[in-house]
Amino acid sequence: MTVVTAISQENIIVGEVANGLPLTIPVYRLKGDGTGPSVYIQANMHGAEVQGNAVIYQLLEQLKQLKLKGDITLVPYANPIGCNQKSGEFTLGRFDPITGTNWNRMYHYNSDLVTEFANTHSRFNDDALKRAFKQSLISEINNKLNGPAYLLNTGKRIALNLQKLAHQADIVLDLHTGPISSKHLYCPTFARNSAHYFNIEHVLLIPNDFDGAMDEASFCPWWHLSEKLATQGRKFDVQVEAFTVELGSQERIDLTEAKNDANSILSYLTYKAVFTDANYRPTDITRYACHLDDYLAYYAPIGGMVEYIAPLGGHIKAGEPIANILRMENYLQAQPLQTLTLDTDAIAILHFASASVNQGTELYKFFTNTFEL
Amino acid sequence: MTVVTAISQENIIVGEVANGLPLTIPVYRLKGDGTGPSVYIQANMHGAEVQGNAVIYQLLEQLKQLKLKGDITLVPYANPIGCNQKSGEFTLGRFDPITGTNWNRMYHYNSDLVTEFANTHSRFNDDALKRAFKQSLISEINNKLNGPAYLLNTGKRIALNLQKLAHQADIVLDLHTGPISSKHLYCPTFARNSAHYFNIEHVLLIPNDFDGAMDEASFCPWWHLSEKLATQGRKFDVQVEAFTVELGSQERIDLTEAKNDANSILSYLTYKAVFTDANYRPTDITRYACHLDDYLAYYAPIGGMVEYIAPLGGHIKAGEPIANILRMENYLQAQPLQTLTLDTDAIAILHFASASVNQGTELYKFFTNTFEL
Amino acid sequence: MTVVTAISQENIIVGEVANGLPLTIPVYRLKGDGTGPSVYIQANMHGAEVQGNAVIYQLLEQLKQLKLKGDITLVPYANPIGCNQKSGEFTLGRFDPITGTNWNRMYHYNSDLVTEFANTHSRFNDDALKRAFKQSLISEINNKLNGPAYLLNTGKRIALNLQKLAHQADIVLDLHTGPISSKHLYCPTFARNSAHYFNIEHVLLIPNDFDGAMDEASFCPWWHLSEKLATQGRKFDVQVEAFTVELGSQERIDLTEAKNDANSILSYLTYKAVFTDANYRPTDITRYACHLDDYLAYYAPIGGMVEYIAPLGGHIKAGEPIANILRMENYLQAQPLQTLTLDTDAIAILHFASASVNQGTELYKFFTNTFEL
Amino acid sequence: MTVVTAISQENIIVGEVANGLPLTIPVYRLKGDGTGPSVYIQANMHGAEVQGNAVIYQLLEQLKQLKLKGDITLVPYANPIGCNQKSGEFTLGRFDPITGTNWNRMYHYNSDLVTEFANTHSRFNDDALKRAFKQSLISEINNKLNGPAYLLNTGKRIALNLQKLAHQADIVLDLHTGPISSKHLYCPTFARNSAHYFNIEHVLLIPNDFDGAMDEASFCPWWHLSEKLATQGRKFDVQVEAFTVELGSQERIDLTEAKNDANSILSYLTYKAVFTDANYRPTDITRYACHLDDYLAYYAPIGGMVEYIAPLGGHIKAGEPIANILRMENYLQAQPLQTLTLDTDAIAILHFASASVNQGTELYKFFTNTFEL
């Protein structure tokens, strides 16, 4: 195999633990010729969602054989605490075990910055505006990181270090998985065309609201800037696309599937003209979309032991069984087996990872009011 | 001991667990003659914060000897899941172990309801307005509880069941503790006068923002209503006072101290004319206050083993040591003992429960810009 | 459906939790005509191993249609603490979260009792001997349960309550699962013939050593008694057969598979003449066995992210790949993908539940030196 | 301060975690002139038991000012996994979170080695015997560490790496703490004289049984060898003394107290002639002892919220209250406050760390049948 583009590695330190060991994250970089968009891809911000590391492995294996227009930065093991936090046999990595805060809700966004920037930079041309705004986003993060150490909590420090890398890119992909899940894509509505280039059947269209996640932290500032400038009568396209790519189920490494997912990403990057010559094409599949407001969380109406019936990715008709809940504490007096249904048509996207639930545990998530993209 | 006022008990079911056992909460009630404000007191929403149960015990021991003007409802063990969730030796009860959501951030508030209510009830007199608004708050909760079971998650169901009880009262006290903590009171700014009647030296003045907690869920609707009516030119006092009472440290039962805290609450209730004849008086102490914006979280600037120095309740001068952090992984090359200071005067309110911290763990919380109440 | 044999229910209390709620376990009973052996079946002693509850459901559905010679007692949800102990999304139920003690290592066995009994009852005939020994085992448990409450820890109290039921039976089945696992059977060597009647391909032959588990607690006393009497020159068959039945993977309810497993158990019980008329027959499969000493735990030789390759139940040749370990922290300098092999032929029985492991995490368990049963 | 004896540092790697980061432990060494016994001291094998690190800090501060006869090796942060394993706010470090195995029960001891050694080395003189046996113990550990990596689980690998260091010493101190605890010393009965030189009031005398702990792993081989040789008619003193030093409560760093504890250890080492000139003397206190069989675990006879009354180190008379258990779920029908007593005189040594307990949680541990040492 001929290596066409060199890969370099840097390790960044994002914290330290109680016995003084540093928390380091490897950062891999490939240089482009500067004529295409730059790309940032990270994986495993949630500890149990490991498959993204395998996708980055498969991406590196292919990227080094390609000539790039844009720089590409890849960060596996994005969260060294989440990665290594076991509780029982499983990785407890969705939230900080001390505070309960979701690791993917700690990115920074100061919307006041956008307003002020739009007011003070209206005479910049598009290119200068893009450069200046990118720089101001990065400065904001640097100020936080260089401020008093006692103002930063553990997760914020990790998030800011990653966000600093992400803000340098024009394209941001945050690789996640669901619990037990089909593949799906969180896609900002302005970028819905791009969703056609990922090999992902299910697309969740999300609005311009910041809730702390990496994808939002990457595109919301640019989207808001675009909206703000529109009120000034100026058309300025959103300059950054960012997606959360949900690769399937957590606690699973599948190298073959990782290669498929790498190809899906390479197809999207081909479309975005990141490569000089590569020509990855999307597969010919029907893509189904739903709006975030229609993404239904179905909580267990009773506690019990669950047999999941609705297949992931399956199109469910209203009234069809989606799960059985077994209740053995009262076999004689009550119906020990309760079959659950949904009162609307839906696509089952993911379900809970455990087979035993309290009343009110999130059992399934469904696309409702779906449409072909 | 003569029982003057009878206590009744009801058990409410707020959920069920995987093996079908119901999650029940005991609710104790004492009836007043209807001429005074009604009171709701709950404890132990966070699993490790058990001292409130002892305070409710001491309250019941005294309340049954008193004649009441207003009804009083007391709810120990408010969270049957948090209560019983151990992880290692300690109770893991600040957040749902499945989702990471803080149990005290799941109460409901629909601010649209206030706007609509203010618009449609402007001709009601004060008494009728209060009754109608109270009823509309309760209806809103009932609608949620009576809606499809699959829409309610575990914590929301517990919270709504408690909130339904709380909305019936004019005075709401939510008994909590910090990790290792001095006593302090979360007090809405409009009710700062009332803070003089609790035997609590440290008072945190909080604004009219809803962030999901019981105290906010209780007073925000009324405060917003008052503000809304003020814009119509009508003065309508905030009708409900609600406080989060922080009793000291978690994982501790102290029956003597619980009696002191019961007396503190009885002093406040005396002031609010809940009793016919009792005359509990506040102790003569200086009360220090700070605004929520000045409540400083101090995160560990490095990881390590912590010797906490700043005494809880202690008035710390800028530059004085607050903690030592021991780092033994590099005793020869680096300074193994780092002394931390604060660059402003402050009162130490609480500190972290463990002696070993990651970089970024919340080490201390301080009142800054304090003033005598 | 005609109910031929009535089912009765009793709830036993095996403990109470911090907020006073009792820990109850449902016990279902069907009466035989007294001419056959009595049976005790329990499930879910380990919290995440839920499938046994579904098997008990399927057993009850069929047993009530049969005429029984022996009494049958069935206990789902055997461990009300383990059942409901979540940590993150998963059930943390293999060990007491406070002490780390495996819930299935707390049963009681006093080997001195056997020696003393053999010495003092040598003149009893076989029937009387059996009755007396069974009674002495039950008395031993009752004495523990009726002794000072402060001498019993949480798990011991649960275990003794179950063991008291188990000692009344001639056949004991403890339904478990592995983490991610093929079906297998823990079978005492003296009962290897019986293993032909379960529809389970993999049989682990275990010696007469007590290590705290339910199966051992049930058969060891009888086996030791048999051995002891043999030294007196008396042949006295082991009177109690006990098996740990590993049903497959944890965190999974599959009602169809549960019916298959119920049929497997009914086949064994038919062989043991528990039914008047039923005639469940074992399936025609090859059964592979290995001795407990040859049951190989394979620990991760390095830390990393694991792709499990060896299929469960698969016959692996020495040198064939069993897993890949991905290491992305040093992609450029080291081989990022390590393929693991075994240096002996083996059958893969189970593997770890998570895809990320520390160096030294138990990765796989293998039958080695296997033979056809 | 003049440094008289140089300190050197080595970092040993005892494992690696899922993202490839190595688990390193710092090892500090001071050289003696070879005329005195060598010493091994480690701390923090259990994650929450951090005070030993502070004691090692205070030891280093003083040792570097002394001239040594024997070499001293000090190992803080002995368990890099336990150290950093949080669950909620607290450190979950008594057992491997994956398997439940107590980290201090994984040391190695092969008693067959002793028998064989005694048989084959009977003609060695005492010095040669000691050297050869020490070497054979170390070889045994090296063989394990150098054997196939897939045979070692995570905790065993950490333990063996530490044990290899410990076997090189004549004196082994393993620094631990209880949950909430008074200071106490685990002392092998053969070394009871030495207990007079520690400033520790409570001494637990333990027999020659190996249960997996570091102290036992250090002295049992030598003690058994001594016993074995005695049966050959040869008197050979036990050559290694080892103690588990319980420094007080977990989750606490107290540098002043650490200095006291360092002085206590230096007093014992003075007695053992480790120093050329230092003359640390024990404090004049009464030391109380009890045999391990009389060390009473008192389990909560009911579930509830606990007020601990018996003071740690306090001499309790039979019938005196030791704790109150509050039960608020049934305030009206049952006695809400249960006072617990003990039916024998005792010294309270430690109690549970949390204030809420299940029925059967270990509430207190007591010395009974105590005597002055």
C-alpha cells in the first residue's frame, strides 16, 4: 500500500485524575492542499459508544491513500474518563459519574458573540467575514481555557479542548451510537441535501437550537450569524456543516461494518470536495426523515421485564405490538404478559439497552410523521 | 404527651420497579382550622440527603401537640428510588442512575399557562384569582399524570406526584443537604424577610428563573403571575413562599440537630401564622446573604488528594489557604503539596464529599459579595 | 385451556430497604400426588439474568395442564435487590453493590453437620436417613434465620430464605445466564446421565466442592453424606440432583426461546418421573462436556476495544483468531489491530458483555479438553 | 533541611486501560547500609483509603533526613484503577467494579511451595535458608508475571507487581483505612510484641491463615515455613513481619494526623533497628487487643436511617445504645425510632459510611473479649 498523504500525531492533555495521571487524547492529522474544506471527526465522547474508533481506524487506512484538498483531523477516544469508567461489566460513559452531566452537553456557545459580531463586521466581505468569525469562535474558547483553572469543571475542560479543534474545521462529524440502535443521522435542516450522501437510512432534522452538543456547538454560531445577517438584508450561507452520526449500537466493535461507515463518510466528503481524485458514491437507498419534534420517546408504561419486538429500522403500523412486558409478581391475579402498542405509524430507531425497566424508563425512540428525504 | 392534632397517613404510589414492586411514599397530614396558610414539607428527594426525614420526625413529634390554623402535609422518603440506590457504600441519589438527570430538576412549569391565565382572569378579585390559579396549576399536573403513561419518564412521574401535593399549599419547604455542608437557605428574593425567621446563617437569594427544582416550581408561577398583573397595573402579592432548606451534610442522621432544625421551621411557620397558639421564635444570629450569581463554584485546578482547610461557614479572606492538594506521583521533581487560595473574600458553604478529585471536580462552593441580611 | 393442577402463590419477605419497603419474592407452588420427586426452580438471583423469569412463565403455562407426582415450587425474581440495581442503563446485579460479594456465593453449608450426622444415624434405613438428613439441613437453615438478626448480612438472609425452600426438594434448578453466552449446564459429575435430558449442548462437569452457589449448596451435603457412608461400607445414592442452568445471554427476554428452555426442563423432569403422564423428550443433539478444571478463563492480554470473533458454541482450532483488539492511541508507531488466538482447541462458551476492556478483563471462557458426553 | 539519604523514583506499569493509557505506580526508594532489615510500605490499594498517601508523604519528608541501615521502598497510589474509580461523588475502590473482587484479596500464595521447600532445604543454615526462601517466593511471582498474559486478570496483575516488591522486604506495612473508623492494627499473633511500638490503641490479632491480603501474603509463607521446620525439630523464627495499618476513616486527607501516623511507623522501625541513629519512641497509651474470631460484625437488624451513637474507640457496655434506626414509613402504627444495643461489652472500631442501610448492611465492627496487650 502506497501512503500518499502522511499522517501526523499529537497528543493533547485534557485533564488529570486523582493520582496525577494525565488524561491524554490522540489527535491524528492529514494535510490537504488548502483548496478544499477542512474536516474534524471525533469518536467515543460517550464511553460505551466505541464503534466510532473503529470507523476512524478504517478512515485512516483509506485516507492515507488519497490526495486531500482540505485538512482532516481525527480524534478517537475523545473522552478519556468516559472511555474507562466501568460500572459492573458495562461502560458507564454517557454522563460524568460524579455530577450526572451528559458529556455531550458541555460544549460552549455564547450567542451574544454572534449578535455583537454581526453588528461590528457588516462591512467585511464573505471570505474575511468567515475568517474573522472563525477566529472569534476560537478566541472565545481559548479565553475560557486560558482563564482561571478553578472556573472549569472536568467535562467542560474536555469539551473545550475538543471544540477548539472543531472550530478550525468547515465540516464536523461527531461519531456516536445509540444504546441498541439502527444507524441514524442528526442533520441540521439547512444541510438536508448533504444527508443524501451518507449511507444512513434514517435522518433526524434538527433546528437551530443550542443544547450543548458538539454538532450544535459547531453549526449554531454560523447559522445564527447567517440569520442575523439576513435581517440586515445580506445573504451569507451557513459556512459549517456538522452532524452527529449514530453508527448503531453501543458496546460493539465491528470492523467490517466500520469500513462501511467509513465509506459512507468518504462519500459525503467526496460530495463536499475534500478529495482531489477520490470518488466515493452513496449507496442507493431510500432515506426517511423526521423532525426532531416528531422524534418520540416511548417510556415504559409499567415496570417489568421487556421483550423488544419492534425491529430497529422497522416501519411499525399503529396498533402493532412493539414490546411485551413480563410481570411475574402476580401471575395468578393479573395478566403476566402485557403487549405494548403505539397509536401512530412510526419507524423504530433505538431501544433501551437492558431487558428490565422501571415504570418510566425510556423504552424506544421512534420517528413519527416520517417522510422520504 | 397529649395529642392535640391528629395525624393521618396515606401512601401514594409513584412508580413501580422491574420486579413489579410498587414505589410508595408515605404522606402525613395534620388538619388546621382553615384560617391560616397551608404547608407542604418534603424530604430526601436526593437519596443521600437523609437528615430531612429526621426533621420531619421531630416536626411530627411537636406538631401533634399544637393547634393549627393551616393544614400541614409532610412527606419523608420523597424519592423511593434515590433512597435505595447504593453504589459502593454510599447512596447514589442525586440523579437517576440510568439517565443522569438530577431528581430535583424534573418538576413541571408551563410559563405559557401564566400568560394565558393573566389575560383571561383579570377581572377576578384577589381571593378568586388565587383559588382559580391554584386550581389551574393542579389541573395542569393532573392532566400530565392522567395522560398516556408512555409519555412520563420515571423521575417526572415521581416529581409530578409530589408537585400535585405541593401546589395545594401556600408554603413549601423542600428539605435537602449539601455534600459536606453548612446549613443554608435558598430563598426567593421576594421572600427575603422570611429568611430572618429560620435559624440559618447563610441565605442564598435566588431570582425568578425556573430550572426544574421544587422550590422554583412552587413559587415561579405565582411570581410570574404577580409580575404579569403588575404590567396590567394591578398589585397582586406573590401568594406562595417556597424554600429549599439545606440542613447540613448528606449521609448523616442527627436527631438532636434535627430537633433544632424542626424548631427553626416552626419559628418560620409561627411567623407565617400557621399556629393558633405556638410561639416559636428565631434565634438571635447574624444572617449573611449572597445573590445566586455570586455563589461561586470552585473547581479543582489540578487533580489530586484533597485536604479541605476552609471551615464550613468560615469567613475566608482573599489569599488565605482553602485547601491543600497532595500529588505523590512526582514527589522528587514537582512540589507534592499545592495550597489553593481564593482571590476574593468569601464564606465557605460546602465542599466535595470525597478526598480525591479529578482536575475540574467541584471542590468548594462559596458565598462571595456577601452582605448581612 | 383446562387447568389440571392448581397453582398457589405465597410472597416471602427476605429483607427490607432503607425507606422501610419490604423485599418480597413471589413463590408459586403446584402439588403432586406425592409419588414423585419434588422440584425447586428459581430464577434471576443475578439481577441482569432475567431470562429465567420467562422460562418460569412458560413452565407455569404448561405445568398447570399436567398431573404431577412431585410437588413443584417456582421462584422468579429470586433477588429483589439485584433485580432493581441499575448502574447506568444496565442492571448491576452479579454482586452486592455495597460489598462486592457475588449474590450466588452466599448459601450456607456446614460440612461438620454431615460428619456428625453420618456418625449418629448409621442405623437408619435409607428412607429414614433421607428424611432425617433433609430435616437436619432445613433445621440448620432455620436456626440461622431465627438467630439474632444482627448476625445476618443482606445477601445471606436472601440466600437462606431461598435455600430453605430448595432443601425441601429432591431436584433443584437454578436458572442463570452468562454475560453474552451460549447455553450451558453446570452438572455435578455424579449426575452426568441426567445431562442427556436437557436440550443443552455444553455441559460443565463439576466436582464435590462447595463454593457458596445454590447448586452446590443443594447437592454437596448429600454427596458428602454418600461418600461418608461409603467409607462405612454403605452404599447410599446421592439423593438430590442440582444444576445451574445457563440459559444464554443476560439482559434479554425472549419468550419463544423461553418456551424451548421450558421444554428442555420438562424433558429432564419427565426423565425424573415428576409427571403422571407427560412425555417430554430431549432433542437429538450432540452434547459436549468438559471438566471444571478445563474451563479456561481467557483474560485480555492488553487493554483496548474488542471485536469478538469466536462464535459462541463454536469449536475453535488452536491458532484460529478469537478476537481483535483495536488500539488507536498509537496508530502510527504500533500495530493498531492485534489478533488474539488460543494455543489449544476449544469451544467458546461465553464472552464479556462490553466491547472495551482493561488489560486482564475476562474476555472469553472456553471449554478445553472437551469430549462427547 | 539537609537531605541525608537520597530518594530515587521508578515508575512501574501494572496494566493498561481500554484507551491504551498505561496504569503506572510510582515507587520511591531509599538505600540503607545493608545492616538492617529492609522495609516495604504501600498505600491506597483500596481507592477511597487515601490517607496512607499522606503518611507516605510525611515519611519521605523525615526519612530523607535519616541514615538508614535497611532499604526502604514506599509505594503510594498502589492501585491506579481503584484510585480513580468514582461512582457518584465517592470513590468506589474496595473492589473491582467489573467483578466485585476485593482488590486486597488477590495476592498469591502457594502453600505447596513451603512444604516442598522445607523438605528440600533442611540442611541450609538459617541465613542461607532465608535467602533461598525469599528468592523462591520472588521467583514464584516472577513466573506468574512472565507467564502467558491471558492467564492474569486485572487485579491479580496489580497485586503480583506489588507483591514482587513486598517479598524483597523483611518488614511489610500495608496502609489502609476503615469506612468511618478508629485507628487499628492487624497484627499476626507471632508479632504481638511489635504492636507496642505503633501508636495505635486497638490491635487485632490474626492467625496464620491466608485469605488473599497483602499482610498475609507477606508473613504466611514464613510462618508456615517456621511451623513446618518446627515439626522437623528445628527452631526457625518467622523472618518477615507484616501489618495492615488502619489509619482511620476513608475519604479523608489530614496532613497533621499523617505526621502522627508517620511517627508511629518510625517508632516501630526504630524498634526494628532500621535506622542508624534515629530514636522515635512510642507514645504511652494503653493498647487493647482482640482475636480475629472475636471481631464482631454487627449487621443492621432492620433497614432504615441510622444515627450512629457508639463512639469509635469507645468502650461500650452490654445493653448501652449503639445506634438509633429511624423508620418513617409507618410513623403512626410502629415505633419510628429503634434503639440498637449489643449483648456484650465491646469496643466500637468502625461503622458503615452511609446513614441509610438495608436490613443486613454491616453497621458496626466491634472488638469483643478484649484484653490489654
